[in-house]
Amino acid sequence: MIYDEKAIIDAVKLAINEYSAERSGEIKVGVSQRHVHLSREDLDTLFGKGYELTVKKILMGREYASDEFVTLVGPSLKSIEKVRVLGPVRNKTQVEISRTDTFLLKVSPPVRPSGCLEGSEKLVLVGPKGTVYLNEGVIIANRHIHLTPEYASVHGISDGDYVDVEVSGIKPTRFYDVQVRIRDDFNVEMHIDTDDANSAGLRNGDPVRIIKK
């Protein structure tokens, strides 16, 4: 068997760097674009009875990006087109947008963890086969961190904890009270929306560091 010495050295360096980052509390950033999670009922209305989403890309936590899109329409009758649907279907429809999006749509959604929809904002969804009027379900997702149980154990972090996150780079800053979620099908990653990413000069894959309270 012939070994590629350079490939072996590169792999070892990568493993060492990842181990060092993990021990130091460093994690990667994932920037979330606006998107929609649909209930079975609303998927049927928007795309047709019995319609099944087409998997485009597998994400963490059993979710996936689909090839399907909807249009968001606010009280101003201004719209945002080509908003991607994430699967699989959920019990309730949830729309996640940024604060910048609210200025166009003329809505005032609360900042909430995913799934906390009671009393949240209203909006109209338009699909190729129909229209859905949401009485609630529109939120600005809170900043949050996904961790594996192994990573959380190493750093003494529990599910539901709130930590601060330090950002280095060209626009150094600190995010306070970032919620931690732990599950064995998660990747180690902090999720922020496009507004937070732009304000701190962050892109997908950039490193940040957890600061325990």
C-alpha cells in the first residue's frame, strides 16, 4: 500500500486543530437565512394534497433544505419571494425572518426560541397551489448554539444553559445570553441570523468562542 505522506500530515494537523479548538470552547458559526417550516395541512394547501417535499440538502437534527419555496406577504402587501421550505413537516407552521425583513413586510415578530409560537406575528404565505393566512407563527429566532452531548460534557455545559459568545476578527464583539441546545444528532455550531452575522462580520464556518457565565 502506498501512503500519501502530505495527506497524512494534513489530516493530523486538521485533527490537532479541531481538538485544540474543542478544548478551548471554540465553535463554528452557521448563518441562517429566512426560511419556513410547514405543517402537513399548510403544505397541502400551498403545494397540493399529499405533496411531499423534495430533499435538496441534509441538515442537522433530522432536518433538510427542500427544493420548494413560498412567498411571504405582509400587511403592507409587500412581499419576499423565494423563501425556502425546510423539512420534514412540523405540527405547526413556523416562519423565521430577520429584523431587516420586518421593515419590508411591516410586521413585528418577537425574538423567540424555535417552537415558541404562541402570540407571535401573523403573515400570509403564498405557494403554487394556494394561500395560507397564519394567525401566529412568525418569529425572529433567538441566537442559539447546537452541541453534541460529548462536547457539552467536556465543557460542563447543560441543555438550556445560557452562555456568552466572543467574536474576534475585523468586528470584535460579544453576544450575550445565547441559548444552548444539546442533542446527539446535532453538530457543534452556533446559529445566528443574517443581521447578527452582518453586524459582527461573520460568515458560515467562522470560529467564535463560548464564554461560560
